[in-house]
Amino acid sequence: MKDIKEIFESYLKLVENQITFIGRVRSHRQSKVVSFLVLNDGTTINDIQVVYKNDIENYDLVSQGRVSSIFEVTGNLILTSGKPQPFEIQATKINLLDQSIEEYPLQKKEHSQEFLREIAHLRARTKTFQAIFKIRSSAAFAIHKFFQEKNFVYVNSPIITENDAEGAGEAFVVTTRTDGKYSQDFFGKKAALTVSGQLNAEAYAQAFKNVYTFGPTFRAENSYTSKHAAEFWMIEPEMAFVDLSINLEVIEELIKYIVNYLFDNNIDELKFCNDNLEAGLIEKLNILRNSNFAVNSYEQVIEILKDAVKNGYVFEENNIEFGLDLGTEHERYICEVVNKKPTFVTNYPKEIKAFYMKQNSDNRTVAAADLLVPGIGELVGGSQREDNYEKLIKRSEEMGMNPKDLWWYNDLRKYGYYKSSGFGLGFERLIMYVTGASNIRDVIPFPRTPKNLFF
Amino acid sequence: MKDIKEIFESYLKLVENQITFIGRVRSHRQSKVVSFLVLNDGTTINDIQVVYKNDIENYDLVSQGRVSSIFEVTGNLILTSGKPQPFEIQATKINLLDQSIEEYPLQKKEHSQEFLREIAHLRARTKTFQAIFKIRSSAAFAIHKFFQEKNFVYVNSPIITENDAEGAGEAFVVTTRTDGKYSQDFFGKKAALTVSGQLNAEAYAQAFKNVYTFGPTFRAENSYTSKHAAEFWMIEPEMAFVDLSINLEVIEELIKYIVNYLFDNNIDELKFCNDNLEAGLIEKLNILRNSNFAVNSYEQVIEILKDAVKNGYVFEENNIEFGLDLGTEHERYICEVVNKKPTFVTNYPKEIKAFYMKQNSDNRTVAAADLLVPGIGELVGGSQREDNYEKLIKRSEEMGMNPKDLWWYNDLRKYGYYKSSGFGLGFERLIMYVTGASNIRDVIPFPRTPKNLFF
């Protein structure tokens, strides 16, 4: 018994051999003398074509096999002229292992993405979602491999937390009660789903120098956009003893490593995405892995955007001045129109960034660096962390937080703390970027968005 | 600038060389002429000893460096007679980069595990927790590597869910309200934290043949034991087209792969655990990786336990008969006293197992297999899944569930479903097993248990 992936990898050695495999029916076309079964077993996005004659054993049963039924096939591998596949199987024996019902929702025709989202338990059987979710799986592994090779320690930061990190997004409450009496709750206090593992990662970076998290994070934001989900995965590396410049190096190296890993291991899936999801995807990724990312300070970006407006370019937010929280339109203009490649923007105004970012000596910017990529906008957000205890406390108070809530985080600065830098990479945005999928709900197996909780 | 890990890996080449590195003070011992700094940077559990004389530049400042302060040291690497380390650094220049306060809680002395849990933001700096969490990180990577090499697709099953899987543990509710009016809630319905990703993984196994999840799961159980936490990580592989026997093979191969990976990559940490957490740990793990796991049917186990009782062995639950839900004491007796190695128990009574397990033809057992290991009890639980739609519905109704709640899961059987088998491996139990840590709260960076939510 062979996986179909193995057959494709070694078909030249299998010519005229008798092979046996199991597959699910993608299509079944019959004619008087010969019939064609197209089967896939999920181990590859490539389908195998089986030819059988009407004198085959159990022909009556076999010929009734519907789309999505499971067949076991034994037959000879024969080279063909190459379209769509370089070989086919001439069956000598076929078993219908399990018949599908006629009302299988995924018949061989075009379906809208919206319809496919309603059958999230089945959509991964389509080539599009096989490609996306194989790439997602490979990219996840590439990320682990990258960090493990560099001796970063993988840390599972907590999912249930008593703090909501930067207080940014609204947090989901985790409870066993229906009355909001949290002092009598499971944890004896209000508990929330984490919006970031960064603060915990920082504590661990002080123990291991280099660490990374890779886990789910949550936002109870009522956003109905193609880029927001209530549940998504984040990678949050943290490095002790280094400054912002190392952050930029590691981010660029990481992104290129992932893309190179996909070229090495998922070229079939990338080609499929190139042909079906984003024309030019492979060229875009080739540019990425072969060029140096651009670097602009926030101040430079503001000047560039002002010039653009002066020259007649119209943004929805056209009032460009220092202090502006860049929108996706501005981010995309910088990396798509101006630099035409991934771009770091550094040293943002402190007012629009989190309390824990290191304040620069100019007293108005922080040592932050976001990575903007064409088509997406912000893919990575990072910074050097404030190492001065008093400045950290003052800044968190200015931003309306109670420093006591994060006593342990602040205290890290008391016990020997020499620089720390890190970043957050949104895993789904990365997958959108490398597959060309345009909606975040299509890169998450079972996406969660407002009023949308199924499966 | 070198990591201390690099220095240990290449110290023979660095003899008499001048090197520079950064580290945190584990201890600082002064005498009239020479002083000793023991530094660690977290990249290895090994410490580096620095010797400096009282004529070194900035002696007054350097000599005041407290435990947990950060130093940058430049000096010559000199071989020593080998205890505790084979070399030391004779400093030529020392910078105190950041001074710790005097009240640093982790002074060089023995601390109780209970005290260390109260400073979870600092405890990873101790050798014990450095060893445990490095092993945890490596084991996680070994698991990904094992499955990726076998072409399993990593699937992120959802964390927020509308179902609580087998209805076993109590589930946490996820909400943005305080009044329990879930129809007006974020998702428009009651939402819970997942207790298992298996059902979703099964849907994906039908698309990819072989898949695995690796993510957090949750139980709102009020258990105050050393083996239960409210938040823990699970690995749940699922394989289409195979039966229970393959499950056993993959489980055994996986566990051995992880242990071998740790021997190859974490021998220092394993030795530390052997010397400090569980005497005999390395021998135990060597037995595991060099022997074949035992297999007993549940029925055999009952006979063995009956015989034990007959011969005077006393269990807390001494009433042994078919139908008994084995307790940890029974599980440990089987693998520790009888087989003296990891043991699969197969074909449990259907009454004590989940609705989705395949019913055997004897009509009273299911095709389940749990793996019991010495010292822990159940480490893995697995089964072949029921493939017959009618039997599945009937069994879930018998167990008091409403089949409509899992319509999509049940429906998988309608659309061509030929066998599926899988298992769940509790990640923390695995880490306890391979480190010898006796409490689950010591293998989770920031553990969550009843009334315990800090950091």
C-alpha cells in the first residue's frame, strides 16, 4: 500500500509495476468501454487517474462509486503523454471501500469561498484548501526549525491570563459563572484570554537569553474585515542582551527562511496558489527572498507621504503629520509604490505605541520597528523594551494603566536587566502573504469571527 | 561576543584565547587577592567561572555586583583540573552592565518548589527549571519533526468552540458578557474553551490522510492533584484509512523518537534531572527506548489485577471486575510491577469510553488503546473511530448527547469514510515522565489551577 505522494515521487521507478493504493473520488467519468476515476488521498495535492474497463471484477458496484467515495485500487502504472499528470493507473482490481451519499456538497464544480466556509469540515478536501493548509503546516514547522537551530527556547506562554497585555484589544472573559462574580469564580478573580504572550516571554528571555512563543491569541473586537479574526496564532520571539538592530536582522532572516523552506518543500502548492489565488505570487516571493528589505524611519515615511499628497496622491486619511497612526493604505503605499519590497519602519512616536517600548533619547519616539509587506501592510511589529524601571512605570501610568497589575513584569528591571528586544509575527497574515489568500477566514481551519462559531 | 553555550562547545579550541561574553551572576565570592564570579546566560545550564584580581579596572564597582546582575566579561580561557567545569576565564576586563537590587528573591540557596511557584517570573533562571524548560522545548520540536518527516499536516484545531467534545470535563465559558445572555454574546451563542481538538482533526484527516494537532486544551475541573492543570497542551494525531494496530505502532515510535531526540540534544539537562529530580531517570528512559512496549487487553488486565488481589495485594479500589475504570494505582501496578515497562491496554469496555470509539464485534468492548507508563499511569489515550453512522448516532444518544450538536462530525461518515484512528498525548505528562518532575505545575511556565492565576 502506497501513499499517492510516494507514487508521484517515484513513478519513474514504478513504470509497468503493479501498485495498490487508497483514494477518495474527485471525479468519476464513465463511457462504454473505459471509465476514469480521479483519486486523491490528501498526501499530495496531485490526483491520480485510474482507468478501468467494463470487464473488471465487480464492475456494477465499482461503476456506481460516487464523488467522495473511498476506493482501493490495484493496477499497473503506465506513462502517458503528460497532461495533466505524467502517468495513469490501468486498474486490475478495484474495491469500493465506502460509498458516499449522493448529496455530497462538494461536487466537482466551482464553489464560492463563502459557501466553502459554511462547510469548513469538508473544504480542506478541495485543492485550494489542501494547498493553503499544507503551506500553513510547513510554515509552522519552518518557524520552529529556524528558532531551534538558533537555540531559542520554545515557551508556552499562558492562554488564560489575569492581564490583557497592552490593554489594546478587548479581551474575552474566561469564566465558569453566569453572574460576573469573579471573586467566586474558578480562579478567584477575573480571567481573560491572552492577547499576547510577549510579557511572559520577556521574563523567560531573562532566563534563556533567546526564547519564542507560538500559540493562539484572541481579540474580542467586532471587526468584520478580511484581516481580523477573534482567534489567531502569533509567534513572539524575545531576545535578551540585544537592541533593535538585531531585531531587524532576525525578522528579515526569519521571513526569508520560511519562504525558502516553502520553495524547497511546497513548490507544487505554491504553483497552485500562483495559478489560482494570486497571479505573480511566486515572482513576489522570489523578489522577497533575493532582496534586502528597505528601512525607513517613521519620520522619513511621514515626509514621503506628505510629498505624495503634495503631488496629488489621495489617501482616505490625507492629513499627514508626525503622530499619525499609519493606516494600511499608508503602509501599502510605502512598500508597494515607493520601495516595492518589504520595508521596516522604525522609531515611531511614543504616543501611538505600547508602554513597554524603549524611549529614544529624542524623548518623542520609541525604538520600535514594524515590517510592512506588499498586499498586507503590517506583518511584524517589534521593539526594544524599556529597561529603565522608573521610565517604564511613568509611561504605563501616563497611558492609564495601573503599574501594580504588572508588578512582576516591571520588577524584571530590578534584578539585572540589560536590554531586551522582540517582535510579534501574525501567523495568519504570513500565510495570507505566502499563499495569496485574500481573507483570513480562508487560512484558518475553523475560523472564529463575530457571530461566527461553528464546528 | 559569544554565547556561553558556544564557549562550552568549543572550549578546547579557545584555550589561551581572549573571549568576551555576557552573563547573569549566579554567585559572587570575594577574597583578598582573587574573586570568583559564576555567570550563566541561559543558553546552556552550564555556568562559567570568572576569576578576577583586585587590580582590575573598576574593581570597586565590579566587586559590588550582586547575584542576578548582568556582567560583560573579557578574559583568557584557561584549562582547569576539571571540577566543576573544565575551564575558567581569567578576566582582563569586566563591565557591570546592570546591577540587581539586594532583595533579589533567588539567592544561592535551596528553595522549596512551592516558593519557586510564587516567583514563576524568575524560577526559570534556576538550573532545575532551565533543565525542565529546555527539555520541554526540545520535546515539542521533536514531536513536530517526527510528524513532519512522516508528511502529517499540522492542523490548528480551534480553541474557542461551540462543543465540549466528549462532554467529559467541565468546560470554561468564553464570553464578553456578565449576565449569561449568550444569544447576545460575541458569537451569538454559548462559547467554550476546547477540551480536545480530536473531532476537528478527524475532519482534516479525511482531507489529508495524516494530521496532528498540538495546542492548548482546558478543563474547569476543581482537581487539586499533582497531575491536573486547568490549561495544558495536547498532541492529537489522526490517521485516515488505518486501524488500531497502526495507532499502537505510531505511538510507540513517537515516544521513542522523542526520548532519542532528547538523548541526542539534551544530555546535560537529562543528567541534571537524573541527579536532582529522579534517581534512575536515565536508566528508565534507556529501558524505554530499547524495549518493545507490552500489550495487554483490558480483559487480561482485569485477570492480572484479580490475581494480585487474590494473592493479597491491596488496592484502594480492590473490587476488581470487568467494567472497572482503571485507576492510576491499577495502571501503575500493571506497568511497574507486572510488565516493568510501558504497556498498551487495548479493547476497553464501551461503557467507560467515549461515544466515538469503534465498537468491537463482541458488542461490549471498543477498539481503544491507552499507553500506561511507570510513574505516571496513562500517558496516551487512543482509539479507532466508529465508522458506522447509525452506530455512532445510537451510541451518542445512549450516552446522553444530542447528535445534532455534532451534525458535521457525524456527517463525515456519510461522505466516504474508511477507518480513522488517532490518539491524544498529554504534553505535560510526557515532560513529567522525561524529566522526573513530580508536579505538573513545575513543567508549565505559568501554570493555571483552581484559585491560582498569576502572571
